[in-house]
Amino acid sequence: MSSQYEKGKENIKSLFAWYKENVGTRNEATTRLHLIDTLLFECLAWDKRSDADAEERFADKYTDYTLKCPRRALIVEAKKEGSYFDIPSGYSNRRYRIKTLKHDVPRLGEAISQASGYCQDRGTPYGAITNGHQFVCFIGSRQDGLAPEDGDAIVFDSFQTMVDDFRALWDVLSKPGVIERNLQKILLFGDQPVLPAKLSESISHFPGVKNRNILQTDLQILADLVFEDIVSAQNLEEQFLKKCYCLSGALSQYALVSKRLLTERYKALFAAGSEKPTLVPATDKKGISKDLIAESFSRRPILLLGDAGVGKTIFFRHFIHIEAKEVFQNALVIYIDFGSKAAFTKDIKAFTLDEIERQLRKDHGVDIRDNNFVHGIYHGELLRFSKGIYGTLKDSQPEKFRAKEIEYLEEKLANHEQHCIASLDHLTKARLQQAILFLDNADQRSDSIQQQVFIIAQSMASHWPVTVFLALRPETFYRSREKGSLSAYHLKAFTIAPPRVDLVLEKRLSFGLDITKGNLPVTALPPGVHVDFEKVAVFLSIVRHTLQKSESLIEAIDNLAGGNVRLALEFIRRLVGSGHIDTRKILDIYAKSKKYLVGLHEFLRSIIFGDSIYYDPNTSPASNVFEISAPDPKEHFLKLIILQRVASEGRRSRQHGFVEIGALYDFLQGIGFFVNQIDSSLGALNTTKLLETAGRVLPSDMKTEESSVRITTIGAYHLQRFPYMFVYYDAISTDLSILDEKFRSEVLDVTDIRDRLKRGEQILAYLDVCYSNLIADTSGINWKAMQTATKKNINEIREIIGMNKSGRTKAFTATAKNRRA
């Protein structure tokens, strides 16, 4: 049991002794408040200064105690004894129906109703009534459609009961117990709200696999080649790096968050009061930072920090083969990939040593187990061996001497690590070369693996004759600095910011066009595969031209990628081979007019659906912000309200755009949302990267008021763009928990565009009804504007497909002027 529990147990015994000595001798009200204060703050682990709001005001009503952790979690109402609070004897079984209590003790029932009202007004899950020596605690606000009075309560009928069964009191009313939601587990176990089935649950083949025609298949093959396979083709590596590398750190021109947030991408990573490391950009306008070059002379690993997909690997490759090519040509360069190559490796140290040995043999022509090389390494030690106890055998019994010498060398080779060190030491001295070790993609593995890699890097930098570069994600660095292998070490790291996505895509598409035109050799195609390069070249030209002309499309890519260049390239790969767009129509229009711009809706469909027929929230880069965790209509808008609140408060924040999570809970509970709803929404927004937390910790792990969140570019796009588009509602229609049975029966699995438009209107109408449950001026979002824009978008689509009010199709030609240039 925790020390807090043990301390509380001792304190309640002392308080009980004081109570028995002073009962009847002091003012009743003073005694009661002293008892409650001591119980809450000295026995039940609440902190009076940081966890409690006394006499909190809301709508001209005051609560005696509002307790937070950091969310507003428990309201305690202090009542006097007598008729207002007099639990009859015989209530020592703890759990009772609230209706029974109200019947037996009417004034107590009134107090419970009052406290539960406060809980519901403030979105607070738990309530309690106490007179100092008796406690009644209950679920103050429920999400299952029942009133609190329809539930049960836990009753402690005397001070003696609280002392004798302190564990039960601790479990439901202490701060740790409330954080663990023990009262909910006891009173609502097996009685959780059930949401209606989504449309996807009635589709037998959900999410399905989208078929491609021959043309789309050919396009996909080359897209894989240009955006994936070609990256690792050794014969094109130098051309690829020269043509496609973009210097990191240039600010996005299309991000929907402020430039301040982009420049402070890795700031505010560490908690207030902790020792903060020095973070230095790895590149500047002139190229590689001089500080990074200078750091290579240190005896510690050189850390490069960067989020997933920002280009840490290509930074290393460009550094080695282009930026500092002359330096590395005269060096023993070893590059170890802990990603795909080490995916099934459990012994990371053994893998590292094996890779060093393999690359020395393959890339540098040195077999460290070659007989002559081994004798060269240990030449001095062999001389000493010959003068040792077996030296007399050298002339008298040469065969036996050689056998002993081989045994000696076998022992040297058996110690793999020491042999690698000796080999590198011998090579660097003999060749007058520097050994440089790059440890990359450890951030694709678990935290424990990353910690192991850092320990290996630290040991090598300290004891090996090598310079070590190590790439990590910022959150791994944060956790390591706080409590891991970096905790007492390393106050400096170099950061890699993502390059401008539009420039990366422009260069990569131009590189792909060079391949299709025969300007670069193609060796990465699978044997026997033929690609129609002429049509592929046309489509890549269309995509490149669209990116040059369509700000809305590049804005979507830039923001939804969230700084992950790898993901941005994946978006284009999906578009090029997508089965969700009419590729042949696009090529036919281009053949006639030599003009075509890929529509934003075409691009969004290709990335939202991917290879699936239906929207799959587990794989799509688009998150369903209208999904709910409880049967509460207004919760459909909770995620948008959170995003709006964090975005608006973040603009005023002096903490790099971060907003304190405690203040966020206060606001959301104040407009009627419950802790469980907020927890669920915050967790979903964090998991899908619409919000990020300081230190990159999960919202569920946040225990203090200092924890904070800020919006990402992905979140900004979900707030400022998706809710204004039909394509978004069309996608999430299969993933929406619709509470109203009438609307639910009208949202069907349809494929015809006219039926899908009608379905979209039904979803808008349903959400509009749900929005009426909110106090509009407190939500912060403009649902009317979202609804109006989407309806306008639907009408524009109807006009394009030639539909009149009766639903008949007019004569129509595929001019699609909104998609032409």
C-alpha cells in the first residue's frame, strides 16, 4: 500500500481521537468544517492549495468543496446534523439505493439532489454529502440516460465506520481513488452506456478493398517506384540526393497554425522546473550547422532529434554523400538501420556488432576475422605471448606453440565487442582514417529499444575509436531526460525540422518524370513488369501542375501530413494509383485540352479512403471528429469545441501555444461535458495527432495542473476545413453513432452520387438537431457556417452532375471547368 494511504490511515485515527475528546465542547459548525478539512486534506490525500476550490461559484450557486485532479472530479457539500443530515442506524452495509435514502431521510435526499445538480451543471462526475463524521458519496452526473437519483450511493454512517473501514473510504473518496474512478467501477460496473450500431457494422465486407483497373495498377506501380523503391536504389543515390534533397527548417507557407508554433516545434517539451537541454538546429541557410561539425570531436553521441518522417534518414544520407562527401570519402563510414533490418532482432547489441563487422567486410574490404588481419591487430600482444609461459615451446614444440597461439586468438575473437574495438582502432591508425558511426531509425522501435540503442551509442562514443551520430524522436529524448538513460547526461541536441512540403513534392515528381522520360536508368521494377510510361508521365505532369497551381490542395497535404514528409509523399502515391478517382476521364480531358487540375475533392477521397472501399478510421489520415463515447447528442461537437478552444487560447499563450489542461477541463465541464467524455475526446485527439501534449505524454497520464496541450496542423485542418466539405461527411457517414432512430434509419449504404448527397444532407440535419443541445454562444465553434458551407458544396455538386429538383439528370458534358486550368 502507498505511503499516502498509510499516512492517511494514521491521520484519521488521530482525528478520531480528537473528535471523541472535543465532541460537544466546541461550536458545531467549526468542529464540522475542521473535521471535513482534515479528512479531505490530511487523510484522503487532496492538496488544499492545488486541488481544491472552496465556495466555487457557477450560475450564482456556490459549492462547498470542488476537488480537481486536475479535472473537476468531486463536489463535496457540507451539511449540518439534525434533520438535514441524520442517517439512521443500520446503514453500515455501505451501498444503498438513493431513492431509499431519500424516502428514509427526506432532507438528505434534498441535499443529494442539490449536489447532483451542481455536478451536472459543472460536468463533475462524483458528488458527496458530509457532516464531518458521516459521508454519502454517489455518481453526480451520468451518461447512460438515467438520473443520479436512480442510482446507488456508498454510505459511511459514522466516524467509527470510516476508521474501521478506511480502505473503503480511501478507495472511493481519496484523490488516488477518484483518479482511478473506483466509485464509478463500484456503482456502475456492467452498466456502461451502449451506443447504437454504426452503419459500418451492417456492411458485411467492411472496409473492403477498392479495385483498380489496368491503368490505375500501372500508375500505382510507378508511384511505388518513385516514392518508395527509388529512394533505396544505390545506382541512383547520388542523383536522387542532388535532385530531391530539400534543406530542412524552411517554414511552411500553407500551415493553418501560426509561424510561431512552427518555429517552436520542439520547444516546451520539458516540464516546468526541469533542467532543459540546449536544442540547436542541425541546419541553417548555408547548410549543415558548424556546431554539428564541431560536435563530432566530442566523446559523446551526437544526438539528432526529429519527429517521424521529417527527414532524419535523408539528412544522414545527404550529409554523407553530398554535403560532406570529401570528408566521408576518407573515413570509415558505418550506417546502421535499426528499422526494417533489425525489426525481428531482440539482441540489439549483437545486431550492432554484426552490422559493423558485415559493413567493414562489404563496404571497406576488411574481414576482421581474416587470419592475416587478426595477426596484424594483435601483433604486439602475440609478441608478448611468445615471451610468456608458452614461449619455450616456440622452438622445442612449434606445433604445440601454434596451437596455444590459436587458442589465445580464439579467446580474442570470442569477445565480439572488444574485437570490433581493436579492429577499428587498428584500421583508423593504419589508414589514418576517422571511423564514423550513424545509428538511424531506432525511433521506429519501442521506447525500450531506443533506450538500449542510446546506451550502446553512449558506450561507443566514450570507449570506441568512433564518432557516433544517433537519431531519436523528441518524445524519446524527453522521456529519457526525465527518467531514462539520458537523465544525468547530455544537455545538447541538434534538431531537424521538416522541409517545405511543396518543394519536396515538386522535386520528387520532377525526378519521377525524369525516370519516365528515360533520363535516368530504371532498375527497381519487378522482373517482367511493364509500365505504360507515356500515360504515367502525363499523370505525373498533371499532378505536378496541380500542386503548382492549387493552393487548396497543397494546403491539405501540408497540414494533414503534420510535418511528416514521408506521409506527404504517401498522399501523392495514393493519389497517383487511386481507385477512387476516374483516372481515364482525367487523361481523356487532358488529351483534348492539355489542361487539367486535380480537384481537392478527388485528392481528399484518394487519401481518406486509401485502398479501402469505405472510410476506415483505423487507417485513414482523416479523423472522425463527430464520433462520440456516450449517448449524449451534444458530444458530437466536443472534439471541435476542444480544438477551437485550444487553438484560440493557444494564440494568446506564452507557453509556445500550449494550453493548461486543468483550465481546459474547467471550461468544458462548465458547459456541461463530463470528465469521461472529455477524457475520451482528448485521448482520441491526441492519438490521431490533432493535438499534441507537452512532453508528448498521453492525456490519460496527466496528473497535474502543469500538463498542457496544443493544436497541430492536422487538428487545424480538421477544425477549419473538413467540417465545411461534403467529401468529409460523405466519408464518415459509415462511422457515425447516430442516436436518433429516425435519422439512423435514413442513413444508408449507398453508392450513387445523388443518393450520397441526400445522405450528406440527412447527416447535416441530424447534427443540427444535436447542436441545439448546446448553448451556442459558449461552444466557440460556428456550426451554422460549417453547415451552410457544406450545403453550398452539395448544391455545387448537384449543379455539376446536372441534377434538377426532381432528381432527373440533364444533358451533361464533362467540361468540369472547376478542375481545369
